[in-house]
Amino acid sequence: MIPSPFRFHGHNSVRYVYAHGKAIRTPQATMKWVANDRRQEPRISVVVSKKVLKSAVGRNRIRRRIYEYVHTRLPYLNGVYDIVIIVTSAELRLMPASELQELIEQLFVKANLYK
């Protein structure tokens, strides 16, 4: 699990990112982000809808796998951002770890969020 300072608390912050954030899309996931100058730590959220995967166990597995990788990459961000990763394909549940890491890395590089 990602530490508390890096999490969103409440739905309104996530809604703000949905409404005002920039987006990068791949067939398996979408990443929305917005710069947040009022915070000192970036925040991250992973959203997996019931429409994507009915099983709560499967949705939580996808979330944990993405959080595990993203947590190691947070120190390399070039600023403080609110980031929401929206999973649009259930194949991330069974995707090999190397491919999943490559997909997430690709999202961050396309978004130009690294130093």
C-alpha cells in the first residue's frame, strides 16, 4: 500500500483531477494528472471500475500491483502532481510484472513527469 501522505483523501480531489487534469491514454490504462502547488508530496490514486472487473479481489490485485511500482518511482517526479491512473482493461491483472512496469513507465514518460 502507498503511504498516507501520497494518497488522496476524499472524492473531491479526484473529481478535480478528472475535470481539470491532462490525460494520456493507452489501450489498458489512462493517466490523468494536474500540478498541485499547495502540497509538498505528490498524490496518486488507481481507479479500477466494476465494469472493468467484477471481482473485488481482482480489482484490488491490480491496484496493489500498480501502487507497488509507482511508489518506487515517486522520487523521480519533476514536481508535485495529483495523479489518477484509470484502469480500462482487466488484462492488467494477469499481465507479467515487467510488462506492467513498462506500461506505467510509458504513461509517466509520455506525460513528461520525470526529471
